[in-house]
Amino acid sequence: MPSRGSSSMRKVELFWRTIACRIRASSHFARKCWSAFRDDPKVGSISGTTFCRAHYAWTEPYGFFQVCPDLGLGNLAPVWQHYDFELTGEEAEWESIIRRVNPIETRAKYWLQIFQALRSGLIDTWDYQVMFSAWKADLVHIFPSGI
């Protein structure tokens, strides 16, 4: 372990302080969004993660996204009301949903492969089903814009 005054230890301490600040900011963001959107039947979750670049001209502190980037801050009731672990229904119906949400062919093929792997048991998880179920119900996810 690096000594207390070493450059390595200062970097570790800075890293953890940065993480703590981000957690506090994400928690504040989630509380604000929770109070604003908790009764909205089309909002499925609130994320603390953003994949948006800082140079985009955002006018709001949040945005809406169809892909659920994480499940860490707040999943609202609508996402669990529509949750379908087994992804029941006809494959053609699911393919239509996946293609509607992912109009770019390469993205559609990627998500169709994930869907098929879930249905076949090759992937054994529960979280992809949250996103597929949200797509089927036309739910959106809130994410911080980074401003």
C-alpha cells in the first residue's frame, strides 16, 4: 500500500472523493426526477448515468431515452408493472418491437441476437428483460444530460 503522503495515495484519495461527489450529484438528480415523474405512466426508470457528450447543446438537466443504461437509481412502478421475465408472446411480435425501437439495421440485429439468447437460455439474467418489457410498453428512461 502506498504511504499516506505519496503521489499514488493522493490519486486514490482524489478518485474516491470524485466518486463520492458523483454519487451525491446522482442522488440529488434522482430525487428531483422522482418527485417530478413518479406518477408519469410512460417513465420507466431514472438513471444516474449519461452517455451523452458534454458538447451537445442541452437546455434541460435531463433527457429521455429508450435504452435503459443502468438500473441503479430508481425504477418506477410502470417498468415493474410491465416486466415480463419470460418475454412471452410471438417472436414476430418481439421482432417488430425491437425493430421499431432500433430502426438502424445493425442495432436491430444486435438486440435480436440478445433477445434470442435470452429466450433460448444462453443468457440467464433478469435485467435485459426490463428493457425489452419497457420497449413493449413504450416506456422511456430519464438520464442526466450532464449540464
